[in-house]
Amino acid sequence: MEEPDFEPCLVTGPALGPEGELLTRARTNGVKIIAIQNLRRALNPLRDWLAYRRLCAIIRSERPDVVHTHSSKAGILGRRAARACNVPVIVHTIHGLPFHDYETGLRNRLYVCLEKRAAKKCDSIITVADAMTQKAVAAGIAPSEKFETIRSGLEVDLFGPPKPDERRHLRQELGFDDNDQVICKVARLFHLKGHEFLLAAMPRILKAVPQAKLLFVGDGILRQTLEENARRVGIADRLVFAGLVAPERIGAYIGASDLVAHCSLREGLARVLPQALLCEVPVVSYDIDGAREVVIDGVTGRLIEAKAIEPLADAISELLLAPDKAREMGRKGRAMCKEMFDHKLMVRKIAETYRKLLGAKKK
């Protein structure tokens, strides 16, 4: 283990999706895993109560020095259980806030109230982007001194400039010609991910770049809707769905593309942004949440106002028509992200936070 002072135990809900592969990997690396069947994303008072009781039982049995929670509901239940069981140090990571502009006012007020109460039960809150800290502080979740930004780490060696032969082979496999200009979007086919904005932008892009094509990497409930939208816009023959791709293959699909478009409307700090730049592929992104902390407008990519369609199309066309400029943006992005998002740096910083808090408790 990279941090021999700590022995991890992962407590999680049931693996109902592709995250099952991550659990298999964790087991292979010797991580103890405890699954709680009632710990689910959807709100359910009975399941949530049973999950809380189970969390308390696990904590009493394992007697951890540190409980580190992730996600909103698991974080709320986990922090409450840890405090009830007198765990010395409690840390929470915010990957994305549950309250946002696209949620109902009633739900937002509920989430803010719950997050405020949960924040009082932990010693430190880690965020993956400065923007998350700013939004949380503005909402009154906790004072700024309780927050610390630690970027969500990547295995940076899995992402690098594509090898020409591998790039050519994958493009052929996906049905792209050598002259095609491929715009890649990596995201679940789900609400607020913004695929519809990219589809709407394509007719304008095609006027400037006739050889432009789209590659959607990911799967989800909106696949049929997006296929229908593509047919209605008249670009169905320009769109390729890659489906769900194994995490270790994401870099290859990005590398087979000429540009990555990120059109989500909310995201703490989307992992695809550093992933793309590590592959030396430039990014055009909506200016949401932590995007501007990675996409430096005019340097590592282009930032566009959220929901804007014509500016999105123009920025994408600009980079596709200036390949030398685009490659230079990619190179600058890789140099910036290689150290910033190294998972070893993340682990080291989190371990330092644990040690600091444990040391303070002993005084």
C-alpha cells in the first residue's frame, strides 16, 4: 500500500452497475469490502434507517480511527453513524453538491439543511474543486476553514498521447475515416449531461467542418431519445455510440478523437477534462463548476457559457480548423494535469489530512 499507516475498509452499497468492476479491483488489491444492501441512492426512509443501523454496527465492530465518507446520502448517513459511535476523526469528500440550479426549490432547501447538519458532525470537508468549496460556503454549509481542495486523482499513466497505429485501428473499428474530425463526449446518457446541446450544435459545425462526426462514449436511459434527436436534426449518420467502455479504455477512445466536448450543466470537476488533456486532446467545455480550474480558455481549450449552442459550435469549429493550435493546447494541458491529477498526490494529501486531524485529537 502507498500509505502503510492506514488499513482501508470500504463500506458501500450493492454494486448495481459498472462500479462492480471497481470492487473486483479493490478485492484484488487486498481491500476489505463490506456491502450494505439497503444503502441505495434513492431516498427511502425505511431503507435509509436500516442502512444507518447497519453502518453503526459495522463501525462498532471495526473500530476505525478515521471514517471518510463520499456522496451526499451515504455521506449524511455515514457521518451521523460515525459521530454516534464516537469515531475520533470524520472526513467527508464533496464530489458534486446535491443542491443546484436544476433542482426544485423544496429539494434544494432540504439538501442544504441536511448538508449543514452533516457538516457539523465531521472534522474536515474535502472538495475536488475550489468551485465546490465556494458554493458550499455560500450556501452556509460550513465555514471556509473547514474545507480543503484535493483533486480527484487519476492513474495518469493510463492516459497519454495516442500511438498512431492504435488510434488508426480504433477509428476504423468505430467506422471513422482518416479524414473525419471526431468530436468525443464522455458521459452517461442521462439528464443534465448536455448531449442535446452538442446535437443542436452539429448542423452549424458541419457548415464549417463538413467532415465532423460525433462519438458518444457511455450508456444510459436517454440513448433512444438521443438517437431520435439526431435523426430529427439530420445528423444520425454523423453519430457513433460507443456504449459503456471499461475505465482503462477511456483514454484510447479519447485518443482516437480530435477534440473532447464537455456540455454537462453540473459536475464537480468532470474527470474527462484532465483525462482528455493528459491524452493531449483539447477540450471545449461549458463554464460550469470546476471546469475553469482545468480548461484555461485559449490555453488548454475553450470555455463557453452553459447552454450556449452557437458559441459551442463556433469554438469546436475553430479548434478543428486549427489542428496545430489544438495540439499545442493539448500539450499544455498535459503538462498541467500530469502532476495536478496524479493519484499518488491525492493519496498523500488525504493521508496528511488524516494525520493532522488525528494528531490534533491526541493533544
